[in-house]
Amino acid sequence: MPNIHTENLRKEYREVTAVRDVTITFPTSTVTCLLGPSGCGKTTLLRMIAGLEKPTSGEIYFDNVPATSLEPEKRNIGMVFQYPVVYRGLNVYRNIDLPLAQAKLSEGERKKRIEEVVGVLDLEDSLEKNIGDLDSSTRQKVAVARAIARKPQIILFDEPLTNVDVNTKVQLKEALKKLTIQLKQTIVYVTHDQTEAMTLADQIALMNQGEIVQQDTPRALYNHPSDVFGGWFLGNPGMNFIEVHVEDGKKPAKVKCAIFPKDIQLPDTHGENRVTLGVRPENVRILKAKSETAVRAQVIRKSIQVGGQYLLLLKIGDVVLKSKVPPKLGYGVRKEVWIEVLVSQVVVFGKNGRRIETKLEK
Amino acid sequence: MKIDSGVFAVIFGPPGCGKSVLLRLLTGLETPTEGKIFMREEDVTGVPSGERSIGYVPQSFALYPHFKVYENISYPLRLIGAKKAEIDEAVKRAAHMLRITPLLEKYPDQLSGGEKQRVALARGITKKTGIYVFDDPLSGLDFKLREQLIDDLKEMQEALGATFIYTTSDTLEAMILAEQIFILDGGRILEHGSLEDMYYTPGNIRTMELLGFPEANVLNGELLQRDGSLICKTKLFDFPVKPEAGMIVKEEHREVFVGIRPQDMKPGLKRQKDTLSAEARIILKEDLGGEFIVHLDINGLRLLSFVRQDDLYLLSDEEITIGIPMEEIVIFSSEDGTRIGRGGG
């Protein structure tokens, strides 16, 4: 299976630049999710790879072979769109079979492949049904089956779960996860939904304003965002950001922040005199008793969040922090608590919002 | 129903449960077939909408495209003939609260989606009054935008000290905003109370199902007497039952619903006296970032578990053992859905 590489790929529409000189490699046999807010350029990038949009400048390569001017049908790509593309007059079996027949596969091979995909997608009971009689979620499953049965080398998904109901969403996620492990194709999957991306991806390419911000595994992206955007965009709620002053003239530089009982050292400041500390809400822990590493905080707001966790709004001096704590640790509003933030779980960002390669030390 | 003054009250229920109609009745945009509405201890049932003195943010709030932001926000006040100085003060206060002061001289089509939404919220709170009503104002917005606006709404309510009445069908939104919550289902208020009471001691199976993300697991069970104690029998396990105080478990309660929150299906929890355990196969791990929703197959049943990122290591095998603390299991009548007991002897 080929990898996909883009070199300075750019797309302009009149005054808007949708994709800004993107250079990225989508590795072979890997699921890469292009994740970002609406309007970030992810769909445009995908459509250029598919050949459905012409780049303003830049190149696309499949396994180092230039493909920028290749006709879409010559790219050996399967594509699943937000709205299922299926033939209304035909039944489910014929819909899946049609691209296989066009590829001139043998009768036996076609049957085998259909059985395979139908099994994973749980479509056995719908095979004889007419497409027109199916709900939109099942139709989307048929569209997925059609795209993958042909075993193209590259499969592109453009927000395929946006218009399916909640139950089908889980079912399709499950099926896609299974399929992608089995198939070993090169898959690029566009979504704005972080859970979908984190669940399905081997790696995520996070996009913002036409640029790739970071390409990493879901865990690395979540825990070590290389840009404040990733810290903010991922997570519910996203990271806490605290701007602090760096005392200059000393080496290592010292940072004072209300969430730490003592000054914290910053071995390498990269010349910044103000940095932003990023802390995930679940990494703001509440201790049962006083400790050397803890500071006093006041609970100013409290609500219940996903999985029965409490989301607390805490005030420490003039810093306000969100904290996500396990269920059943009831902390009343206006109560004082001891909180601890591990220095190792703090990400440091510079003035331009990019992570500074440095480790905070006690 | 009664909504206390100065609280953030959320009317929560699935689409079509009647929450919008209820809200329109409160604002006077609909006339009740029967019943009365009191505000500030006065009967307002016959009072026209414009005279009820409430701020209202409808679900879809079109801004006037030919008005600047300032004029859009001040519109409700101009409508009631407020003085210029008063209008100016109210607009500036609302704009400051929603951080849109720099936008006041712009036109709606120069704003982003989130900015437009803030302008609409600001317009809803310009009227100086003690009661503000919001009809599902964040539905359809992407979730990062909602996260910000939810914070804004909480801050607004705290700053104004006013009564906010807010409808939504989104579970997480309801839970994050509500102090007082009213569970609406099929046109009726099932129950109401503080968020924590409703979440931890739901009086009805529907409350447990609706109020919680990921959704609670519900099993079918059967109550029976065994060696003089009350036992609940399910497809997965049998366990002792502690009936609600004052609740006589009668013959007609034999069929029951058994509710278990996903976070109480604990991977790796050691078998103890007060826990049940089950062998499960992991079907899918949904990654929320800081936590995971785990889809399980237990003896042919599809159930959900929930773990925080710290406990991810407990999910490294495909086959895992789940422990369930018995006292977290809630038992409901299958007849009328009311809570009749909990697990534990």
C-alpha cells in the first residue's frame, strides 16, 4: 500500500486560503485522522488528494510518484462521503457488487469479498432490500461496504458519521476499527469530532486555519500538545492556561505560579519572559490532606460531568482553574480544598503559542 | 412546578418532551389550556407576553443584518421605549459580560458563529429584570463553542443573581449548567431537585436513563425471596436487595429494572464481599481524551463501562473482569419506573 505525501500543497478560493502550503506524509497501512474545527481546510486537503479539487500550488505523491495531475479515477482511491453515494434503484447486494463487476473480478472473488464486508458491517439482513427502503444510517453502511470491497489502496473518509444516528455511529466505529486493522490500507479520515478521531486513528493530524498543527498518536497529542490550539481543542473541557512571568537574569529561570507552593525552575526559557502553563483539568488533583506539594484552593463552582466526574471551578489567589475529579468526592461550593498539580504534567507554551521544549522542575 | 428565585434552573428532556411549549407558556407566547402561572407571587396567566418582564432568548435568534451589533443588542429596550442613557448602560454592561465590547460597531455578517451567538445572548439580558428564559440556545453549535458559551452563561447568571430558566435536551449541557433540574418526559415533569440528588438518587428509571453520559446500563431483573432475604435475579448475576425505607416490596414488583452507571462497572476491581463480578469482552474503547467509554460484551449483553485515562492500563487485555459495587446498583419497578431499592444486603 502506498503512502501519501503532499509537498507545500496550497488551495486558494478568491480571497480565502483554505489550505496553506501543507507538507505532510500519510504513512502506509495507517489510519490518519485529519481533525480540526469546521473551516480549517481538512476537507479541501482530502479532496485534493482524491483529485476532486485542483491545488493552487504544491505537489501530491503516492509512494514518491507524482500524482498531482492524475485523473481521480486513475488514483485507485475509494472514498466515503458525508452523504452516502449509492444507487437507489438497486438492492444492497447489487450496490456493493457493482464496483467489483466494473473491476472485472471473477464471480467467486466478488462473492467472497461481499460476504466479508457484509459480515463486518452487519448488513446480512439487508442484502435483498432496496436502497430506497433503508434509513440513512444503513445506507451509509452500504456506502462504506462499496468503498472497501473493491480493496483500493487508499481509502478516504469525509466525515462519514456526521449524519448517522447515535446507535449506528457506535456500530460503524466498531466496524471501521475492525476493518482498518484487517485491511492494512492507507486511510485518511476527516472529522471534526475529537472522540471519533481519537478512537479510530493510529495517528491524528490536527489542523487549524489551513495548516497542520501537529501529527501524533492520539495519546501523545492529548497529553503533549505542541501548540495551545491542541491543548484547547482536545478535551472536554480543554486545558487550563495560566500565563506566568519568567524571572530573568537567573539560570535556571524561576517561575512563580499560585498553583505551586514553591517557585518552579525552567531550565531553558528560549528567551521568553512570559510563558503559558497548560494543565489538563483531570491533572488538577484534590488531596485528602495537606501536603508539601499542594496549595489551598476554593471551590467556586461545581457540576457533574461525563462518567459522574465532578467538574470543579477552583480559585487559587488570582488563578482560576478547572478540575475534573472522580465521582463521589463531594466538595461543596465555597469549601477550601488542597490541590496538587504534578510539574511533570504541565506543558509550557511560548508567546507564539508553540510548546517550548523544556521541562519544568521543582 | 416551582422554580426558586435566583437559581439556574434547567428543564431537561428528550426532543419532543414538551420543554419548548412549557417555556413558551412561561413567556406568554402560548396560552395554557388549563392551569395557572405565577411570577414573583403574582398570577400572570392572563398577562400579555410583553408585560411579564422577562428576558427571553429563543432557540434560533436571527440578528437583524442591517443593524450594527449595538443596535441589535439594544433592540428590545428601544421597543419598550427605554431612555437613551439607560439603553447605553445596559448594552455596555451586557457587551462587557459577554466580551463583545470591541464588536459593537460591526454588522452581523462580519462576525463568527460564536460571536453572533454572544450578541444574541447579550440581547436577551439587556432587559433589567429578575427572570431570564433561554430556549435551548446552544443546540446545533459545535462543542468547543458550547464549552465557552456555557462558561459565559454561568458567569452571567452569577453576576446578575437572576433566575435563569433554561431548556436543553443535551445531557452534559444540562448537568454542567443546572443547579435545579426538572426532568421532563412525555409532557410531564417526572421529578425535580438539585442536580446531585437527581443524579445519585434518581426516583425514576427514566431519570437515570436520561440524566447521565455515558448512558446508564439497564438490565431486566426479577425479585424473589431466598432463605428469608430479598434477592434480585438477572441474566448476569444474583444479588441481595435493600428495599427503599418504607417500601414494602410486593408481588407486583417482581419484574424490575436494574440500573448501573458505567463508572460503577469497574475493570480490575477485586472481588470482595460487597461487589459483583463479571467476565467481559471489550468491543470498543471510545477515547474522549481524558477518559474512555468502554463497550463491553458480557454474556451476550452490550454494556458500557467508563474509565479515566489514569486507569487505561486496566484495559490492555481484550478479556477483562468487571467489578460492580452492589450498593451502586439501583432497582426500579417495571410497572411505573419508580425506585424501589438498591443492591446490598
